[in-house]
Amino acid sequence: MIWAISAWSIGGSIEIGKHGWIALGLGTFFSLLIGCGLMALMFFSSRRGYDEAADPFRPKQKTPRDE
């Protein structure tokens, strides 16, 4: 937190233009969009069992077909 405040205050005399604010807004928006999308994919993958085969340490559950 101290580092963030000091880094913010160092550039106090620098003005951000219109294009800078647009770039900052678009970068924030797309970063959140990608982050939320990847979290949703991870959630749905976990719920549907797509990543069960990738976990070699989890004991395999027997299905009725295996017996």
C-alpha cells in the first residue's frame, strides 16, 4: 500500500490526456472481461467434471460400468 501511494504521488505533475484515459478504461474493461470469463470457464469445467481426468492424485470412483 505504501509503495502504491508513493508511486502514485511521484507522477503527480504528469497529466493524462483523453487518449490515455480511454486506453486506461479499455484496458481495465478487457482485463476484467477476460478474468471473469476465465473464472466462469473454470467454474463450469469443475462442475461438469471436465478436469477430473487431469487430477492424478484423486482416487478414481467406480462407476456401474466398471463393476
